Amino acid sequence: MKYAVSALAALLAFIFHGHDQPASLIEQFALLGVVINQNTLQSVYTGFNTVFQQAYDGAATILRQLAVIVPSSTRQEEYKWLGQFPGLREWIGERVVKDLSVDGFVIKNRDFEATVAVDRNDIEDDTIGLYRPMIEQLGESAKQHPDELIFDLLVKGFAANGFDGVPFFSLSHPNGELPAWSNTGVDVLSATAYETARSQMMSMVNEEGRPLRIIPDMLIVPPQLEATARNILRADLTTNGETNIWKDSADLLVAPELAANPTYWFLADLKHAAKPFIFQNRRDPQFVAKVNPDDENVFMRREYVYGVDYRGNAGYGLPHLVFGSTGGV
């Protein structure tokens, strides 16, 4: 007697192809339909976890370009090295030791989660394939959430303080006994504004007056400024018909996360070991489930709950490496 293979049986066959999973379990689903027991729930979890991991691994992210990724082992981490730019000097007499004992910049870890519920009837009725896009979205969201934290810091940087006690984007960053320096402006994005910001960043020096050798290589804009940015960085000619000297002078990142601030734009140098931002990773995202019969969600609402959670946070790194403009706002 022929039978139609159920969706869950097909999913299990795909997942365990080439592995040691007994064929009898898959055949049980195909012949009898779905009987909910611990084996069934474990198989559903395994299938969902596989889908989650594939989506997580395949999701695109900009995090490693914008932030230093720092492993964390406690509730918070202190960054005493921020702002220290030791340069080499001729060794005459004793070494000159940089003092890193002053209070550092603290980033506290936070907890993040996303959760979905699967109706028990959908497992009994063998319709869990409907949940695949949702589980895939969980994986993508978990991978890309740190990006969201970084872009949120970008937008808030005109008011939120960095390690030196002034806004991350400020007109007056302290620089020892030397004049304060700036990494911000209000100019609307244009070739002239781009040139000014670029020159301003490349002219920065440390407390000893030595050039920081900053050369911007990434222009970051919201979708509303994409055309303007492409004309600056990709066009052969300017609007006046002259050679565009800024062609290919930087890469372009168009960030949908910045769409709520359509005039903001940023110029960054991302080639250094240090970065404008820090992502502090306390614990990697984990795919978890709450499916025991005596769990309240199962007993009261006939729902099996699946989710992802991780611990970490993002914070400000070196403001020298990024320039921000509100674009006239």
C-alpha cells in the first residue's frame, strides 16, 4: 500500500540524510502521521535548530568592519586602553611608560532574545513547514542584531558620551595640552563636505603632536543619500563636467538602519586593528526550546516555544576613526 510522505517525515529525511538516525522513526511519521512524544519533539527541535543555524551562518553582517569584537567573561568590561596612542621614540635613558591606570570606559553586558510559539495542532496536523521562514528569520536576526546596536550608536553619537567624557561626535575632544579636535559637522553631504571631513580626519594628531595616519575608506549613508554618495565616489565626472578626483577614494555602505535619519552621514577609517566601536560578546546566540508537557505554555496554551538569546553589548571605541554629520539638522 502506497502512502504520501508527511512534511515532517520529509524534513527528517533531509536533515538526517547520511547520518545514523534510524529509518523507523521517519517511517513512523510517514505511515501513522505525527504522534507527539519526546522523540517527535526532539526531532522537531533538531530540524528547527538546523534551519536556524543555516540561516545564522549565511546572514550578511558588517559588524567586523565597524567594531572590535571583544570576548567578555563577566557582567561588564573596562577599557582602559581607549585614548592611548603611544608612538615610538628614540630610547634615551629609561622607557616612558604610558599610564593606563586611570578610570576606563565601562561597557555593561545586556541580555537579548527573540521567541516564537508553535501551536501543538500544527505539529499533530503535520504543518510545521509553515514555520520554516520564521525560524530562518530568527537565525538572520540573531546574526545581524549586533549590526543594529552599532548603527544605533552611530545615530546617538551626537549626544551620547564616549570614553573622553564628551559626545562621541564632538567639536571639542580633549587632546592633552594640544588644542581640542573635532570629528563632527552639520554640512549636507556633497563633494565639498566629503573633502572637508576627509581632510579633517587626516589632519588629526595624538597628544604628542604625531599624526594618527588616519585615511578614511568608508562612507556610510542612509538610503536617501545613496545617489549623492554614488556620485561622489563612483562618477567619472562632476556635475560641472570636470574629472571627479574623489572617484574610488572610499567604499560605500548604504545602511537601511539609518533611514529614520535621512540627512545623517558618516566617514570612517576601518583599516586599523582598533575600530570606532566595540562589540562585547559574553555568550553566543543559542537556539533553545520550552516543550515539556508541564511547562505553562504547553499546558495552558498548547504552544511549544522556541527562541534565541545571547548576552553582550556594543559601545563606543575610538572617535578618531569616524566623522559624523547631521546634514544640517
